[in-house]
Amino acid sequence: MNNKQQRMSSEEYRSWSIARWCRHVQSLGVSSLSTWAVNSRSSYSHAVTLGVQRKVARQLGWLPKLEKNEMQRMSDADFALRYQAKGVQSMTDLWKSAQHWAEYLRREGRLEKVANILGFCYVQE
């Protein structure tokens, strides 16, 4: 969507088929959910609200980084290995690289342990 076009209404987004969503996302030239979220926050937010973002991702061949419910089965060491594979070198990197993982770990009371495995200090305020 260029700057001269008006923002689309929620009603218009709701009327889109998955095929239409896919065409829209392809027109953005993005290759992942995270780049879609950054490049078109409005359409991504609508997709999340409507619960279609993962369907679109699957249609476009974007495989999930973790299978459904895999986070619940992962140990702290597993998370640390995944973060290391992402090149994480600080707590800021940890949060930026996979905020949903960090939030999950924080809620579960496991973030400090994972941070310690990675050699980072994590202090809750």
C-alpha cells in the first residue's frame, strides 16, 4: 500500500480470503512473520486479530520455527541452544531475537536460568 492510499478498514480485512491475504503479503516482499510485522504493522495486526497470520505463513511455505506446543516440552538448555544458534550475545539480543520465547520463559519463571546458561545476568525489577 503506498502512502497516498487510505488505510483499509477492519471490515475490508475481514472480507479477505486466505488467498487474498497471501497476495497482499507477497506484494510486501517479505519472507517471514516477523518481517511482515515490521514492514506492515497494520495488516499484520489485523491478521493476528483475525487469527489468519499462521494460515497465511503456512500457505506461503513459511514453516514455524517451533512446532505447536514445542516450547512447553523444551528444557532450559534447549532454549539456550536455540538462542545460541541465533547468535544472541546479550539480554537485549535475547528479547529481540525471539520475544515470544523470552516472554514465555519469563512467565514460567525460567528466563533467569536460561540467561545464566547463556552467561547473561538477568535482574527482575
